[in-house]
Amino acid sequence: MTNNLYSAYFKRAFDLTASVLGFLVLSPIFILLMIILLIDYKGSPFFLQERPGKGEKIFKIIKFKTMNNKKDASGNLLSNRIRTTKLGKYIRRYSLDEIPQLLNVIKGDMSLIGPRPLVVIYLPYYNDKERKRHSVRPGITGLAQVKGRNNLVWEDRFDFDVHYVENLGFSLDIKILYWTLLKILSKSDVAIDQDEFLDWFNIYRKKQLEADKVS
């Protein structure tokens, strides 16, 4: 089985089979968290946000909420750090907020393994090499997430994403799944996938572009 055959025919079948089975196994946790968050937040327990997928096609990623909607006296949302609840911190620690993304995989917007889908406002900032990350379906987890997650600088993250795309294969996917499970069980380098963190790249790349213009 070549990597081309795997990516063209078998990867989607693997994703669909594994995500359906995974969702069935995790459905008691899914239902329990959905009910608890529904009561706790007095509203939808889900966080929806537009992200670019394969070919930069926009889709809505679905996660469990880990923050409430508390606002200041002016009606503005408080910072993400303040709005993150104790339950939300626990959910993030064990990556339970990612469980609903199995529905994204079943639908075909995402893969189990692939470059993490970042926010739409980043699209103008990618260079040609970095755009290769959008030539495959984005993943719930990926090579960058198991090789350092938030401890990596942006260029290293994108290098791992491109390396994954160029070396996509069944054995690599299995290794990443295994490494992901180890990360979750050890609670090490837990990824932060919230607006407060994601905005960093927006500022980071703008500064780079401004510096390039000056030089």
C-alpha cells in the first residue's frame, strides 16, 4: 500500500470507521458533559467557529465550551483566562473538549490526523510553503501537536505540518495517534485552542511583514 493509495482511498475509510467507533465508545462522556455544560452555562454547551479546511474551504469546527459568557460593566466579554471555568480547565486538561470534533470527522470536514485548523483571519499570512497544510483535511491532532504543541514557534509548527503532508502515510498516522494518547494520559503540553492564544499568530506575522517592508 503506497502513501498515495492510503491518502486517496484508505485514509478516509480509516477516519470514518475509527471516528464512528470512537464516538460510540465516548458517547456516555459526550452526553454527560453536554448535559452538565448545558446546565452550567444555561445555554449551548458547544463552541462553534469557522476554520479553513482542505483547499481552504471554510467549515465550522465544533468543541465543548470551556468558558462562560461573563461580561464587564460595558457589556464586553471578560478575558478568556477569567471566563475559563474550573470544569473547563479539567475538560481541556484531558482534551475532552475535542470529542465533538469526531462529528466533524464523520461529516468529512476533518480527519483524525492532520494539521490543526487555525482561524480564518490567518489565511492572508501564510506563505506558499505553509499553504501546503491546507492540501489535506485538517486533523483533531497532528504532528506539531505531539512534537511540542504550544511550546513550538510558529515556523516550527508549520514545518511539522508540511512534513506531515509530504510524508502522509498509514504508519505515520498510527504513530501520531499513539503519541497523542501518551500526551493526553500524561497531561503534558496540553494544547490551548482558544481565541486568546490564536490571536498571537495574527500579531506575530503582522510584525514580520512590517519588518520585511522596512528591510
